[in-house]
Amino acid sequence: MWLELLFAVFILLITAVYIDFKQCYKFWKLRNVPYLEPSFPAGNVIEAIKTRIHFGYVIQDIYTQMKHAGDYCGIFFFRHPVLVALSPEFVKIILVRDFHYFADRGVYF
């Protein structure tokens, strides 16, 4: 009986985590930002984990897929939304004019 209860709690927990990820993956869609469809649980960086490709190559692949989308696109790093700047003009805006809004820019490439 305890084993069945423990199994039910485990399944419920996994389902709750999955639903939470799916809710987080709606972030860019709700804001009308072009984005790549993420995969559970790693988002758009699954290739860096599965095949041990360097993260820079993953971002380069995302850039080549989304460069037609405009100045920026959205991706997901696990469940966290990340804005990727695609055009040099937009990068200049972020790094110079709107620097104080984007103080935590993460990884540099």
C-alpha cells in the first residue's frame, strides 16, 4: 500500500513539474516575440547537453535559424526565457543606450 501511494505521489510530482515547464514555455508566445519551440526539460539548449556541443555553437545554430525573424528572438534555457539579439544595431542599442535596463546579460559571445 505504501509503495502504491509513493508511486502515485511521484507521478503527481512529475506531472506538476511538466505542467509548470509548459506554462513557462508560453512566455515568448504571450509577448509576440519570435522564438524557437523548446523541448522538455532543457528548452533550446538540449544539443549542448546531449551531444556535448559547446554552448557557443548552439547559439550560433539558433542565430542561423532565426536571423530572418528580425532584431531579436526568444529561446529557453531550461525553463528560463532568454532574449537573443540577432542584429548588430539591436546589440548596440542594448549595450549603449539601454545599458541600465540590461545589466545582467549572462554569457558573452
